[in-house]
Amino acid sequence: MTTDTDLSVLRDVLRVYDHRYLTLDADQRGRLLDGTRRVLGTGLSAETRAALPAADRLRAFCIQQDLPDELERLIRDEVEGRRPGAVVVGGRVYAMYPYLRGVPRQDADITAEVGVEHRLDDVAWQGRRGDLRITGTARLERVDTHRTAVDVVLRARTGGVEHRVPADTTGDGFSAVADLAVLDPGRWDVFVTTTALGLSRESRFGSRRSPGARTDGLTRGLPHAHATVYFTPGGHLAVRVRTDLPPSPLRARLRSRLRR
């Protein structure tokens, strides 16, 4: 059984295989690789593999199999922001490294690390009702597919009640119209759910925006309340529905005159 101490030491050892490794000369790399092989021993247990991110598992594979060129390419691609594609098989996601041969499937498994790439392009009222149109992009990270379903989810911050709105999609882009009149009073957080090839992922929405995205608050009266669309301190899109309707400017002026 792998202890917490063993795992911590292993993570510390593998952590140095980043941009710093690329600056080492051949002799320094050789000494580092020899020392790491001694730490790795005969291999990684299934328990240790499950506790490490895929990037560390692949580093360990290259070091144990004496693949210095492949290891350098793996690190250099990460440093320069080049991420490999991925394939979905049986509900699991596996990273594809054409230059790595014989990688155990469990080492290339990135299912737990796949999230949603998303961007808010626009949020605006539509029509005269309480319809809010939300447009943006959403896709599964690293998974290349032309068939992606997107739902916009408004979830009550208290109680967890949710309203799910299927979006119209074109490529990675989507557009959804949510009827805010159906929301109960309270604060509602906006999420985006992306589904492709049998795999679904959900993420808070709005923290990543296109340069022209509107960021100031939007307020509109509903039949029995009013709704304000805003961004949380963390930058996420949210809606607040209140029943204490403020008087309209015209009504306020009339009241002021009657009090005179």
C-alpha cells in the first residue's frame, strides 16, 4: 500500500520534470533520471496511478522505459501549451500521444481531468417577456467531435432546484433562451452542461468572456417580480429574482407630487 509520505515524495520528484528539466545538460539529466528510477522502483501500483494526474503517470512511464527523447517532447509540449487530442472509448477519455508506444491504458486515462471549455459571448433580453438570451461556446476539453449537446442550467443557490434549457448549437457555438418568469424568488447560478460521445461535464458559466461581452447588470420586470442578471465576485453569471418590485420612475414621480 502506498503511504501518504511515499506519494508526497513521488510527486516532489516528478515535479522537477517541467521547464527546469529542459535547461539541464545531458549529464545533469542523466543523473536526475537515474535517481528518479530508484525512487520509482519496479513500477507504480494501481493505487499510486489512481492518485497521480496523467501528466505524472506519463513522466514515470518515460523514465522507467528509458525514453528520454519522448520525455523531453512531452515536457516541451506542455511548456509551450500544446495539448494532445483525446479519444472516448466506453465512456472513458484517453489522451493520444502518437510518439509514445506501449503506454498502459490506465496511464493515458484523463477522464477525471476533462472539463468544459466555455466562453460567454453575449447576454441580453429577448422580446417583451422575461426571456434571457445567452450565447457563447462550450465543448469538452481535448475531445474532437462535431456532435455536442449543450444545456444552460439555472440552479437555485438555496435548495438546488434547477431549470434546464436545451441550447441550439452550431459547431462549438450555442444559443439558449431562458424564461426567467418561471424562476422563484432568490439567486440562481448559471451553469453550462456539455455532452458528447456519451460523456457529460458541467461548469459554472460566465467567468470566461469574449472581449465584446456585456458585463453590466440587466434588470427587467417580470409578471410578479423583477430579475437582475449580474456577475458574482468570482466572475460567474447569475440571476437574482425579487418580489419587492421597485416603483417605476413615472410612479415614483407621481407619488412625489402627491406628497407635496
